[in-house]
Amino acid sequence: MRLPAIICVCFLLLGSCGNPSGGKKTAAPFTIATLKGPSSMGMIRLIDSLEGAADAGIKVTIVNEPLQVRKMMLDGTADFALLPTTMAAIVYNKGLDYKLAAIPVWGTLYLFGRDTAITSWEDLRHKTVHVMARGMSPDLLFRYMLQKKGIDPGKDITLDYRFPTHIDLANAVASDQASLGVISEPLVSQVMHRNDKVKMLFDLNQEWMSIQGTPIPQTALMVKASVIRNNPAVVEEVLEAYERSVEWVNSHPDSAAVVIVKHRILDDPRIAYQAIPRSGIKLVRAAAIRSQITEYLRIFYEMDPQTTGGKMPDEGFYY
């Protein structure tokens, strides 16, 4: 991995330019804020390559919730930030100076439960399905798919939001407190490991593909615009290192699982190994799929404009 050395060189050049008198000057590292889950699983080789690298010039901060990433964007401490694509649109439309560089995670949502009699969408009529956080991406995605399948989410089915986070909901499904739940990887694999009676009923990513014809651009990689302007080489090196890491994870899931556990993304290599193929890990540059991202955001905007920040993001959204 060439990233630590190249960023170190960039910092040496920047330091000498900013301090012509020759005095010692230490530049602050660039920070990647990522989420504990598929986002950090995909970049795990990059994360591992930075461990113990002296003066690498970059650090990775792994957090549990998208709101923690957004906070780092608000206070400017995140130079690179991974969060749901809809939330990326919100922060951009609120005036934060970040641009969408890539989509690294493509659909990780599944309907799970013990009721194996459910084999079609019609079987969901009059059932209760647990979904985390009303108005967030999983909720709106599931509502949209219900409507497309001819089921009124307000009349034909009960959506229960009593478990507010992915972790809460996964624990509820695993402990039989929730009979049906929309949950994501890697929590899906953790639930199946804890309770072998819980089964995947619908792959919502495949269901979305059958409706839209394209996969779900679920997670965004945002880059601070000032970093793009002042350090374009660093941006490209981070993107290329992330791409190489994703390729390695998908090609070597057994080895990747060990490193994922090493960095405490998950606590069991067997679970990590099972989760990787279902985690939608694939980095695609945003510039190559602008129309696809726009159509995805338009679905949310038409359901509730506030889910994209009150408007559709303009062309300045894209790197």
C-alpha cells in the first residue's frame, strides 16, 4: 500500500512550503470518518496499512452512528466522511463544503424473521414489521417498495418503530422480541449466528433491483472541498487505496475477516466472513454514476423533501 508514504511526502512538501525559514513544523493529519460496518469493512486493508505507520499523515476514526459522522463534518474535523447518501445530500444542501466522491456500499438491507410462511409481498398484509428510525433511509426504502408491490404502508401493514437503532432492532430480532425486522449487514450475520431459527425472508437489495433496475447507492464518501482544492493528489490516493482495499476484501474474505476482527469492527471472524458477500462493498466514483445517484435521491425527495435537505442537490454536489 503506497498511501502512507505518498501522504507523508505531501506533508513534507506542504510543511517546507509553509515554513520557508526551515523551522520544524508538523502538519495535522487528514481524518477519514467512517462507520462501523460495511464502510469500514471495505477499507479495512487501508486501515490496517496505516497502523503503526510513522507520520502517515492520515488517520481513520470509526464511529457507530451516522449522526456522529455528521457532527465531525459540522465541526470540520472530518476531511473524508462516510454516511448514508441521503444524509450526504442533507449536509450539502445545508451549506457544508463537501462533495460526493464515490459510493462504496451498495445495499445491505434484508427482511428477517422466524415466519418462513412469508414467501411473497402479499404475505406481509396485516403483519407487523419492525423498522428502525421513522423517516430514515431503511424506513423510506421499505415504504417505497411496499407501495410498488401494491401494499399501502399506512393501511395494509403495521410498521413498528419501537427499536430506534440498527443494533436495538437486530438484538430484538435475535431475541424474538421482533418477529419481522428490516436489518442490515453485518448485523444480519450476527443475528443468524445468535438465533438459528431466524431466516432471511427477502433480500431487499434484489427486490429494489427488480423495481428500479439498478442497485441501491446506500452509502456516500464525501470529501471536504478545501481538501479537493488544496490537496487533489491526496484525494486521489485515498480513493485509489480504498478501491484496492475493496478489491482485496472481496477477493480474500477469509483474510479480510481476520483483519476486520483485529480492528474490532466485528468480534468473530466467522461472522465477518459470512457478512462480506452480503455487505454490498464496491467503490464506484460518483462522477461515473451521477444520474443513478440523482434518481435515487429523487425517490426520497418526492416521498419527503426533508430527507434530502428540502431540495435536490445541484451539480456542485459531485466531485
